[in-house]
Amino acid sequence: MNIKDVAERSGLPAKTIRYYEEIGLIRPLRGANGYRAFRESDLHKLAFLGRARGLGFTIEECRKLLALYEDHGRASADVKALAEAHLADMDRKIAELRAMQATLRELVASCAGDHRPDCPILTGLAGTECC
């Protein structure tokens, strides 16, 4: 398969596929003309990477997951530990976003939004108390 075919079948842009090749996540064959020749196994890896990235795994986490996937002697505990660490990171980020949301909601609620120049939102962002 050429890059256009594998992009269409994997759902990934050709640019992403080239990047994954550049960083060593996939290694398609090269023809005498220098063109990439993707195998079904490359397509499968790309689909795997697309799903993993869709779940928010980093490139390095994807590299580890792919290595574990290809290691038939792996322990599922290793995979679970990686996924649990990612889940804990997601939980932390969600908590941070909720705290930011609550702060911004407070600032917005405290602003009259009228023609006067005083603005609790700007005061809050500046870290100063209102006069």
C-alpha cells in the first residue's frame, strides 16, 4: 500500500504517518524508487496508534504500549500499570480544569458587565483587590 491508501484506511493524515515513521514508531518498507510500501502490519500499528492517541496517550506512552503489544511474553500487569498511570494523569488534569472553571465562573459572576470601568475579572486576573 502507498501512503495515500494507508492514510485512508487508518484514518490518520499522511503527515502524521510520515512523522510516526520519522520518530521510529513504524518502519514501512522502501521500494527501489524510494517510495514507502506499507504492509498490513504497518496499517495495524497505525490504527493502534490512532486509537491510543485518541485516548490521550503521549507519543512515549504509545511507544511503550506498542512495544508491549508486540511482546507476546509481556505481563498484562505492565500494560495495566501504564494505563492506570495515564488515567491518574487524566484525573489530575480534569481536577485542575474544574478548579480553573470554578475560579473563572466566580470571576464572571462577580462582574456586572455594564458600562462602568471597574471589572472584577481583570482585578482577579491581576491578583489585586478591588478598590
